[in-house]
Amino acid sequence: QVQLVESGGGLVQAGGSLRLSCSCAASGRTLSSFVLGWLRQAPGNEREFVAGVSRSGDSTYYSESVKGRFTISRDNDKSTVYLQMTSLKPEDTAVYYCAARQSLLVATTPREYNYWGQGTQVTVSS
């Protein structure tokens, strides 16, 4: 079982930055057993992959829409995964979810993740 709690969302103007954090608690296993990801869902849209990071943190993956603007990282000692978001656009407005998957491979679709946080709202004004 993995419990995930996101924080750091809010309202920001276009071009601004935010850093999301996700505190992770895994019972019976170390967090390094899990691939972690950030996904988002805008009103009326399906949930979509944003970024993923391998168990060690050495490999990262991004959707084309955020590549070059967002950075995912993890600190296994602190049991936390981060999403640094820069050059934010109004179309980045969504609820952002932290998710975990017990696997060797980073997942890039929502259905591949087993554990989810409650989400944090990010709103980018124009």
C-alpha cells in the first residue's frame, strides 16, 4: 500500500512557476521500489500523463506538451517526488495527481499506475 499526498498547487500568472511536492509513504516496501509520476486532468478532459521518473531517479520522461518546461525529480531519502513547473501556460490549468507504480518501467498512461494521491489544483491565469 502506498499513500501519496500532493502539495504546492495554486494560482499563478502565465509565464510563472510553481513547484509541486508529493509526500509518499509505502508500507512494507521502500519507495525506491516504485516508479513515480505526475498526471493531470483538466475539466472536461481525460486524465493525461505529464512526467515520470524511474525508481532510482536517473531516468525521466515527459509529455511533449511540457517537455523543456517541467522537471520531475525524486528524493528517496525524503520519500518525496517533485514537479518543477516553469513558463506556465493557461492550458496547464488542471488538477495534478501524483501516482505510483510498482514496476521497473516508467508508465506513460494513467491506467498503468496503481496508487494515486488526491490531487492539487493548479490554475494559470492569462
